[in-house]
Amino acid sequence: MDMFLMNELTDAIKARQQGRELAVSVGFSIVDQTRIAFTISELAYQLIESMHHGHMVMKSIHRNWFETGIEVRLYDHSTNACRINSNWLQHWVDDFEVHYHDTRGTIIVFRKWLISSKGSEKQTDPYVLAVGEE
């Protein structure tokens, strides 16, 4: 698990680079690596622009034997309502949540899943047809 304080632009750059390296280590395609890095960058920049800043935590996760992925948690240290625009996230990640807590601020969690080909081999057609029944 990696944690990044978001105080200045270089913090966002470091988080984006680490997110891309994590995506590579999990096995994401170059397209998904770019999507993950973009999402981390965009959320990090929004945190830095806010007056209260915040921090970000990212790690690899496992849902079952065949699915692994990345989870990123963004903590906005402001105790006001969420000022981070997360509406666009649904197009870039597989699932996300936004939680608001009076004393902890806003927490945005997003996950991107990599589905392994293990265990999901193409099944043969369960119907066996006789000649002429196709």
C-alpha cells in the first residue's frame, strides 16, 4: 500500500507514476494503465487545488481467485461537503463510492478490475446437434 500527501503538483505526479507502476505490476493493458494514471492525476489535482488538500492511498486488491485489481482511496481533508467533481469517474473505472463524514471529510474510493483468463475458458456449446439440425 502506498500513501501520498497531496500538497503540491509534484505529489500528484508521484502518485500518477506510482499508480501506473502498480497497474503494470497487476497486469493491466497500456490503455487501462493510462486510464488509471489519468484518474489518479485528475483526482490528485482537484485535491491540490482545494484549500484543505488531502491524501491518497492505493493498493492492489483481489476479489476472488480470478480477479485482481487496483483500489485508490482519496481523502479530502475538508469537513465541508464534497468539492471534488467525481461524476466523470463512472466512465473510467469499474466501480466507485463517495462517502462523506462530518469530521473526516469526503472519501472517494475507486476500483479497476483485471479479469484473468484463468477459469474462464470458453465453454463448448452445451447443445450437440445431429447432422442437418444446425
